[in-house]
Amino acid sequence: MDLRLDGKVALVTGGSRGIGKGIAKAFAEAGAEVMITSRKAESCEAAAKEIGPNAHFVPGHVGKAEDAERVIDTTLEQLGGIDILVNNAATNPYAGPTIDVDLPRWQKTIDTNLTAPLLWTQLVWQRAMKDRGGAIVNISSVGGFHTSPILGVYDVTKAALIHLTKQLAAELGPGVRVNAIAPGLIKTDFARALWEGEGGPRVAKSYPLKRLGEPEDVAAAAVYLASDEASGWITGQTLVLDGGGTIAFPR
Ligand SMILES: NC(=O)c1ccc[n+]([C@@H]2O[C@H](COP(=O)([O-])OP(=O)(O)OC[C@H]3O[C@@H](n4cnc5c(N)ncnc54)[C@H](OP(=O)(O)O)[C@@H]3O)[C@@H](O)[C@H]2O)c1
């Protein structure tokens, strides 16, 4: 199936780098008008320039309500609607046992990874999708399915995002479909510490498909979930995209 998004407007948070940029590029190639947003205007501008004429940008912090409103309103004014929202931006300010986390970093992780996807979905629903329908794709993580010695705080937010996806899908149907993607290790800046050096090949070897993920792997799944033709009867689901890591034989 040749998946097309012609005539659609997509808003991608964290669209300036890594997985978000990969998704923005794939959406633009499929014919959508894409609004890229992230904190740094220069990075957004560079990404939009690289992607081409149907990529646009407006900077904003996903955790700030006033930024969310401004980015969404600017998208509506400039592009005439929002048919697809990708809640992709996330943070991971703490590595260590969850029992020891300080409350400011716990709160920052919750605010960025969980509250922001809810807030952006609320605003996009109220201002664009309630009447016209649409598709929302949340970027979770395989971390949302298991425990970790050091990434527990981040993983709690990603597990909650999987449940938020189900909850909002139940509430927003039939007009709006809400799905998530749970990637394994993808070669981006965010996860550099996990794949640079010896770690990367070791993890890749543990995956049945014997390689780490690339942003393009996630982007292809996002196009699928955003497209009504391809996934018009799928909602509330989380697509695990991890080279088989979660079903591999125990190491
Ligand atoms: N890489 C992996 O292995 C992996 C695995 C599973 C899940 N994920 C998830 O995939 C998503 C994307 O990760 P990535 O690996 O592509 O990360 P990345 O390469 O570090 O890119 C993160 C993007 O988010 C933006 N961003 C960060 N904080 C933001 C904020 N508070 N407000 C607005 N934008 C913000 C960054 O731009 P600015 O700096 O300009 O804001 C950048 O565009 C995240 O949800 C992550 O949890 C990643």
C-alpha cells in the first residue's frame, strides 16, 4: 500500500531532531503539511529547511501551556487545521534508582513526558479535532513494559503514556484515533549513552533482527498509524517496534 497523507496537516513535537525529525520528514514525503516544534528555533528552522517546502516550524516548550497554545494556534492560522498530532518530545533528567529520585526531577519527567501529551491532546481536540476528526500518535518506549535499574522514573512516564493512549482513545472515538509507538533502542542523541561504544553492538546482538533502530523505522510506523486508509480501525493500541527485543530469548 502506498500510504499518502495528502491534504493533511501534522504537528510534530520534538520534530527538530532524531525520531521526531524522521517522522516529520516521512509525513512531508507522504504529502502532508508538517509543523515542526521544539524549544530551539534554530534547530527547528534547520530541520524544516532540510525537509523541504511543506515543512514549517514554530518553536515552543511542550511543558509550558502558553507555548502549547501559541504553537497550536499558529499552526491553525498558517496551515488551516490539524489532522495529525505526534506527541514525541520527552526528557530523561535522572538516571538511578527510582527510590532515590529528587522530587524536582521526578516532576520534570512527569510534566514533559506525560502531562504535556495530555495538554497538547486537550488543546488540539478542543481547537481542531473535535469537529473535524484526526489521529494522534504518542511516542512511548519499550521501557514502559519493564523495570530498569536506572531508567525507572522515565519508564513510569512511558508506561502511563501507554495507558493514557488507551483512555483517550476510548473517550475520543469515533472521530479521533489515538495510538502509540513503543520503540526499542533507536540511534539518536537522546539514547547516545546506550548505543555508543560497546553497548550498541551488545544490544543489537540481543535483538532477533540484529540491529538497532533508526528514526526511519519509527517514522514508517507513524505514517501507518496516522493514515486513516491504513489504520482506520485501530485505536488505543501501542505498536512495539524494537527489532524483536521484547520477545527475544532471555540474555
Ligand atoms: N532514542 C531511543 O532509543 C528511544 C527509545 C524509545 C523511545 N524514545 C522516545 O522517542 C522520542 C524522541 O526521542 P529521540 O531519541 O528522537 O530524542 P532526541 O534525538 O533527543 O530529540 C528530542 C527532540 O525533542 C525536543 N525536545 C526535548 N525537550 C523538549 C521540550 N521540553 N519541549 C519541546 N521540545 C523538546 C528536542 O529539541 P530541542 O532541544 O530544540 O527542544 C528534539 O527535537 C521521545 O519520546 C523518547 O522518549 C526514544
